[in-house]
Amino acid sequence: EFAYGIMKELDVDYVLVIFGGLVGYSSDDINKFLWMVRIGGSTERGQHIKEEDYYTPTGEFRVDREGSQTMLNCLMYKLCYYRFGNVYTEANKAPGYDRVRNVEIG
């Protein structure tokens, strides 16, 4: 909801998302996501962004169904995991298995 306004404030022209959950690339943007939260939260329009909102009540950073509602509804999550629950990534695993974080999405 607010992501576009923050990107405009930061003078963003384009967005490139690197997602490694399909191929097992661990240096993807989900693993660097908390830095983006900190940067977005440092802007005038992003003052409402709080890093702790992206953690579970037990203090974990998760992307599966146990993740925080803020995380599961953010733009980065949606860009990375759009329809990912329909994709088979590994034999003997459920569809939507993230090979980096070893969790099922979807």
C-alpha cells in the first residue's frame, strides 16, 4: 500500500528482485530483506515501517505460513512468492518448497 510512495521518495526508477528459493541461491533479496526494511523505515514516508513488525512474536524472521502478517503481506514477499505454491522445486517435497530457507510456501 505504501511501497510505491516510498520508492518514489527514494527516486527509484526500476525494481529488480533476485529470488533464489527456486534454484537454491542463498544470496537473494529475501535474505537481505531486513536491510530494505531499515532503509525504507529511515525515510519520511516510511516512518511507520518498524523492523520488529517483520518478526514473529517469538522473534523469528520467517517466510512460511508462520511468518508475521506484515511480512506475508509486504511487496517484496509478494514479488518473490507470487504463485510459488504451484511450483515443484525438489523431488519428494510439496509444491512451493523454498530450497534456500527449507520451508514450504503457499
